[in-house]
Amino acid sequence: MFLLLSVYTINSDAQELKARISVLSNRVANNVDKKAFQTLQTALNNFVNGRKWSNDKFAPDEKIDCSFLLNLESTGDANVYKASLTIQSARPVFNSSYVSPVINYQDNDVIFKYTEFQQLEFNDSRVTGTDPLVSNLTAVFAYWVDMILGFDYDSFSPRGGNPYFQKAQNIIDNAPEGRNITGWKAFDGTRNRYWLAENLLNSRYNIIHDAIYNYYRLGMDKLYNEEASARTQMLNVLSLLNTFNVENPNTMVLQFFFQGKTQELIKIFSKATPPDKSRALEFLQRLDVSSASQYQQQLK
């Protein structure tokens, strides 16, 4: 009944996301009925795509392209699963068929309780329901939906994503608490949902929002018509982020920004003048350390 109702109430012209959600259960014990995970996949697709997440109206071609991959494994408790959640989103580039990656992140702090046909509920004003482990699944998805919206809005207007980062912070402030639930607290680690929201709302780090806007709106969106000046803008973004990193080393948001962008950056700066290519290489090796060898091989 719930699933049929969810499908019926979707208004394809109203929602903001064009999300594809997949649930993998290869690591779940063989004695568990895997049919429940197909039901969960359908329910999650309906939950994300069928809900209105903002006050704005999106035309069908304006919906944000994104995907979620929930990879499950068993725990010692019945109907309780640990999971990694891979979140990806992209935005179209002006005058092009190319879509530029915005978010590419794996959240490893996911644990939840689910039984087949369980209703997926979420309320901004009451994030945690009667069972924290049940509430945690929709809280995690709602948080990442708000992040997808926030980064997308930031990429189109200066600091346009702040309302959605605030909504994500509200979820953190009211997040489920319980045994094995992690990712919502500062002490849960240095790279988690808490720290990403903290960095995005920390006034000391406002320059990050300028970098996001300048990278996409003044850089990527102008590559087709004004390639040289667009590349200069993107080099300025790297310089801006380098200064930020010197003053604020080891922030989560900086690492988050670069994930998924390596090949895009290599393609952009491989066509730069030798001095600009050299400068870009210097910045990228400092800022995106995990991909330093790729930059060295392809931009030297």
C-alpha cells in the first residue's frame, strides 16, 4: 500500500532531483531474504524522488542528476545493517552536453534497521522517531539530499546553498543517537557528516563558497565561449584554495571539493600555456594529494 501510494503521489514536474538509488546486498548473510532489499531500493527511490525538498519549482530539464549506492552488510542483530553510501551528483555545463562532477563521496558511517515494507518517514522538525536505528536511514539520505542541493545552488549563485547547509545542520543537531550510530558527532572522526556541515557553515571558511561559485559559474560555464579567460578563472580558484589550505590545513571540505574532479582538471589544464600548466600542477599536487601522481604524469 505504501509503495503504491508513494508512486501515485509523485509529481514529476515538482521535485528537484533525478536520483538513481541502488541497494547492493552481496555482503548480507545468505539466510536473509534478499527480496526485502529490492523493496527497500524501490522505497528509497520513491522517498528521494517523490518528496519536495525545497520551495523552488524545477522544470524537468533542471532536475539535479545524482545517484546513491547503498552497499549493505550484516550485523549481529536481526534486520539491522551496516552500509557504505556512495553519493554522486553533477551539474550541466553551459553550452555543452558535458556534466561536471560536484559531489563524489563515500559515507561509511551508515547503520539502520529495516524490515520489508517498512514506511520510510522523515520530518525536518522531528528527525528522530521512536526507534533511532529506523530513523537513521532517512536522516542520512535527507542530509545528503540537502548537501546535493546546497552544492548545486552554490555553483549557480554566490553562497546560494546556505539554506540547505543550514537544513543539513538541523539534521545533525537532531540526529538519531544510539548504539553504533556514528557520523553525526565531532568525536566520531575527522571526516564525517558533522565536519562537512561545520566547514560549510563556519564563517572562517566562507572562501570555499566563493571557490565553488567561481569554479563552476565563472570557469566551467564559460569554457565553451571564453576558454582562455575561463581557464584563468579556474587557475585563480586553485590559488584561492591554496591560500585557504595554508591558513586552514586538513579541512574536510577541501578534500571533499576535489573528489571526482581529477580527470576534469587534467583535461582543462592540459591545454593551458606552459607557465599556467606548471602553476596548476604545483597547486594540484598540494591540494589533491591522493591524485598527485596522476597530475604529475599528465601535466608535467
